[in-house]
Amino acid sequence: MHSALKMRLEVDEHTAAVLDGQSRIANWLYNRLLEEANELRRRFRETQDPEAAKVLYTERGLRNRIPALKQEHPFLRTVHSSVLKNAALRLSSAIRKYQKGRRGERAKRVGWPTFRSWKRKWFSLHYDEPWKGFRLDGRTLRLSLGKVLDEKTGKEKQAQVTAHLAEPLPDWFKPGMVRQLRIVKEGRVFYAVFTVERPVPARRLAGRVIAIDPNHKNLGYGVGTDGVATEILNPWFLKMLDRRIDEVRWLRDRCKRRSVRVVREDGSEAWLPSRRWRKLNARLEDLWRVRREQTKVYLRTVANRLYREYDGVFVGDYTPRGGGISRGMRRAMNNQSLLGRCKETLAWVATRSGKVYGEWNEAGSTRTCHACHYAVPGGIPPEVREWACPECGTHHIRDENAAINGLARVLKNVEVPGSGRLGDKIVVTTRRAWRFDGLGIQEIPGIVGGRVGDHAAGCQEIK
């Protein structure tokens, strides 16, 4: 199993400037090779030249152009060969994806690669071989660069920079696990992303199972074979962060984007944003980074807590499309929905821990009574959170009923000993709510009518 270990780096101003320079050169090489690729594409379309196709559409065709470019542009020698090689391979991979999409070999078609703007997105430094070009001594990371001229001896030497991991490595980390390293920058913060190979534990039998009904009002509402109904609340900080992001973006967009005129060495002119625009833009990038990191911590905390209590987690196959009544509502629903990332996180944690993840078909689960299986014609409006079955009179909490139906569908395909069922009926004996407080999952006392109530007990028992 390959997984990523992302560690924040502490770097000084000189090291940050060097890494930025390395990223700029790799970005320049990508754009330079894309220029050649565009010309080769035009030539191949006109003449069907097989040599042009060999360079353009093979995995290593563009990469083999790097030695000639180093002779033509000596500054490329200051970057490590692995970083340059992977800049070319990244472009070749994008071209092959475009070709596969045209041939119908991909589910989703992609466009032809476009030129990259380094100011818009930092070009990562990729070392794709274990411990080649980098070394880790405790928490000190040493990165090898390209060749530079030694002023004392007049000969070329291998340049290096040093950075420090902001936090200690986890206990499970072993140097032999490392397969690749990627240096990335988010906002003004540098990260080292190690690709590690970890053994996959054998999958265990699903002893306790929970089926989760995902929706917009909360992240999900689950019912387990242990008779416990759990409402997983959305992260409270997302609305605050999104409001602040909108405020900073509004202030930034009011500033002049073309404010300072700069004359380059070759005589060409360029315009730079105002000082206030750059300041607000840096703040906006920091806010986006905080949002990504906090949502990642939230999802991993929820996934680990679920798999600590259950051996199998099954989520409904609902996909949010933001079908709100207004544009602002649709935007908020799409932006704040974490269902896609939550499913990816659950699948990853299940593989890592040897447990089970799956999805169940949600068709008709909300409007079908779990007691008598009567389906309400026309469905139930989203604003109706509780309803009574017209056939048997059973009172339902909307999300709980859907989760019970989902659990019944899961149990038809998954054999679970001691499932908590009485005959064919799934019995809910306890309700609870989970809220993420930044440090872990806080269990809120009781749920009444699908909402959190003010109860002193840790759970609300159903009698």
C-alpha cells in the first residue's frame, strides 16, 4: 500500500529563495518543452512524420530532449536531474491522457496541456527514486540540487540545501518505506511529501457494520448493527472560514491588478499588482491552506473514530450537485460538501487498517418505510425532517429511516454475526451525535427528532 506522509518544513529565507528558484526553472522547462510539443503536434498533423510522433507521444520522448536543452541553456544544470526529468514526464503524461481521452480509453476527456504560470501555482520538486537526491538525518532533510561553480577551486560541485521537519516523524515510519519525495509549497509554507510503501494488513470479517446516509444537513447519519444511531455533524468552522475567504477576496479584487510598471533586462515591459493586492493575495492563500488542512484533519478524525467502533463502514452513493433554489445556496452546498473526500478517506483508512468499506444504492431509501416497506409516491420534500408512514403509522426521523434501509440492503450482501436485528427488523436502541472540536470527536448528549437536544446523559436511550 502506497500512502503519503506530509510534513511541514522549517526553512530560512535563503533556503526558501533557493527552492523558489528551483521551482521556477522546472516550470520554465515544462513550458519550453510544451512549446516543442506544440510544434511537433502541428508538424505531425501536416506531414505524419513518425519521428515527431516518437518524441511527442512516447513516455520518454520529451525527457530525452533535456540533455540538448542543458547545452543550450546552462542554467538548467543548477537543478537536480530527477526534478528536470519529472517535469518532462509530467508533460508527457498529460499528453498521453489527452490521447487516451480522444480514443475513448478514459471515462473523462481532458484537454491538451496548457502553459503553466508559476505565480499562480508553485511547481513541485519531485525526487522519484528512493534516497536519490535527498537524505534524512533525524529531522534534518538535505536536498541535492544541480551543479554550481565553486569560486575557490573553479570546478563544479553538487549544491545542497537543508530544511528541518517541524514535527517528529511518526513511530511507524522506517527509512526503507520511502519511495519518493515531493517538495511542495502552499501559500508561504513548504512541505515535504514522502511516498511510503506500507504493508497491507489482511482484511478481517465484518463483525460490526454501520450504514451511513450522507446529505447536506450533516455529513451523514448512520445506523449500526449494534443498534446505535449516530449523526455526524458538519464541521462548524467551514462557514466561518468561507465567510472570511469571501471578505478577503472581495478586498483583494478591489485593488489594482496592474499597478507597478516594470522594465525587464530585454527591454520588455510588465505590470505588477499593487502592494496591497499582493498582501491580500498572500492572506487568501493562507486561508485556503488552513481550510484544506482543517478539513483533512476533520475527515481523518471521523474516519478513524468510525473504524475504531465498526469493522465495516458503508456509505450511500449520493453525489451532491448543489441543486439549491438560489445561486448562493447552490455554491454553498457544493463548496461545503465533503462527501467525495470523506468517501476517499474512509476507503484509505479501511485499507490501512484491514477493515471494510463499501457503498450502497440509495434509490428510494428516504421515502420507503423501513417497518412496512411502503414507498411514499412522489417522494418526501427535503424540508420535511420527520414524517409518519401513511400505511402503518410508524413515525420516522428522515435520515434515520434512510440509514436503516441502507443497513438492511448492506446486510443482504454482507454476512454479519450478531447484527442486532430482531427477526428481519433493525432496532435502534440509542441515539448520539458527533461533533469535531479541533482535538477530536466530542459526543453530544442525545438527539431529539434528528437534532441535538439538551440532555445530561451521554446518549439518549430509546425505551
